[in-house]
Amino acid sequence: MALFSLKATWQKVTAIVGALVIIGSVVGATVRIDTRYAKTTQVYSLTEAVNYVGMRLDQKIIQDRISDLQDRIWKIEDRYRGKPMPQDAIEAIRQYKKEIRDLERKLKKG
């Protein structure tokens, strides 16, 4: 009788150990898969950061363009200081000022 009892106990122990190994494997695989792939919140956060950087870059490009146009206006005005300005220079200044206004509106819109 003791032999059957020992065999039954041994089967129970191996069944429990086997179940624990299977559960551990499933939990380990789940954790590994969960940490390996990006989650929706992480992807959303990164997308938001990229959009913010893109917006800041667009603003910087517009500000640089405004500065460049203002420098061009000042160069033309300095060149003809105290002298009559030719029509093409006057027209260029008008165009530059118009573009500056348009760019400033675009900056305010965001």
C-alpha cells in the first residue's frame, strides 16, 4: 500500500510542478511580449511630441524668413538713403512688406 501511496504522491507533485512551469512560461511570455511592443499610449505620446517639434520647426522657418525679408528691406533703404528710389526697389519693398504681413498672420494662426 505504501508503494501506491508514494506513486500517487509523486504523480501529484509532478502535476503541480508541471502546472507551475506552464503558468510561469505563460506569464513570462506575456511579460516579454508586453515589454517588446509599443503600447498605444506610448505611440500617441511620441506622435504628439513629433507634431510639436514639427510645429516649432515651422514657426522657426517662418521667423527666419521674416528676418531675411526685413534685412532685405533695410539693405534697399540703406542703399537709397537720401536718394530717389527707383520704382523696382519701391515695388520690391512693397512685396517684402506684404509677405511679412502674410507670414505674421500665419504665425499668429499657429
